[in-house]
Amino acid sequence: MSARDSGNGRKQGTREGVVTAAVTRLRDMIVAQPPETQIGSLPNLAKELGVGIVTVQQAARVLEHEGFLRVRRGPGGGYYGTRPDAEGLSRAISGFLAMRHSAHPEAIDIITLLDCELMAAAASATDRALKQQLGALAETIDQRNTARERGAFDQGMLDILYLMVDRPLMELLSRVAVHHYADYPRGPVYGGAEGRQRWKRERRAIISAIIDGDVERARFEAQRRRSEIMRRLDVKA
């Protein structure tokens, strides 16, 4: 039987293996080229990968979902390589955990532990312009009274912090944490008037330490926030 997509009696495991291999090879082709580069048409890719058109289509759907590929139709159409961003990946991971009813406290436990190191690393940064941006953002804390407004603030804060600290994996995990704080199924971590005020106090304390360049205080404030979050999640569990 041919390795191409012509076998009706192919076992499911083997079929999945062919698609998985095609996904890997296609992803490697995409990463080897600059973003938005056309990697080929459907027939050409099938020929280059040594698989059938159906397999390429299945692999393309996987990579499109992952954010590595975009399909353009019409004149100049074809498959174009892209790059997933941290925000899209974090939403996908959060959705994956939700679908499997994963224990949010466990995920947040791991993520907030890394978050403590992020805050400390940001405090050691020396870019004054970015610290000024962070200070300007902090001036809007009193205006953040809804979960949506607080989520937007946290996203903006992360955007600044990751200009200050180049740690891509930590960035991804921290963005996942933001979605988990908002979507925790047993109730928000920062619910009610008390939660709103606690959120504001925590953000002010952490940002103040970062702007002052106080690494140990930034780590301490982040660890204190983490302890409070985990305590509340344990109560809700």
C-alpha cells in the first residue's frame, strides 16, 4: 500500500502518525522562513512531503489552530507561515485546561511561582522610559473597578514587564495566569468590594517596588500576593 492517502484499510494509529509527521515537517518548513512567507500550494506541499492532499489539509488545520499557518484563497493564494503570539497561545492553553476540567489551583500555583521571579527581574531592569510607562499605568489603578478593567490592566502591565524582561516562556505562563484569574470556575479570585480593594493594594505595592528598583521587595510583594491567591483558592476548592 502507498504511503500516500489511498489506503482504506489503514489503521487509525498509523493514519494519525502520518498526519503528526506531516505537522512536524510543515511546522519546521514554516519556522525556517520569515513570517508571512508563502510555503507553497496544496499540491506542491503534498508532493514535497510525500503525502496526499488530505493529509496536508489535516496538518494545515492543526497548524492554523496553533497560529503557525494562514490559508489565503484566490489570486496569490496558498499557505503562508505565521507566528503564534503569547496572547493567542495563553487563551488556547486556558481553554485546553477548561475542557479537561483541570485543577485551576494547581496551574495557578505553578504560574504564580514563576510570576514572583518575573517581578524581581523587572525590578532589576534599568530602562527609565519603561518604568515611567509602568508608573503611568499605575495611576489608572483607582479606575479599575470591574473584572474586565482589571484584566485589561494586568495585560497592559505584562506588556510593559516583558519589554523590561526577556523571558518568553515566563511571559506565556503569566498570560495564562491572567485568564485563569478571570475564569476560575468556583468564583473570581478578586470578587466583591474586598477583592477589588485587595487587587488595587497588591498592584500598587508590586509596581512601587519595581519602579524603586527594589528586587527583594518586589519578590516579597509578589510572594505575598501568591500566598493570598493560593489561600483563597484552597478555601474555594
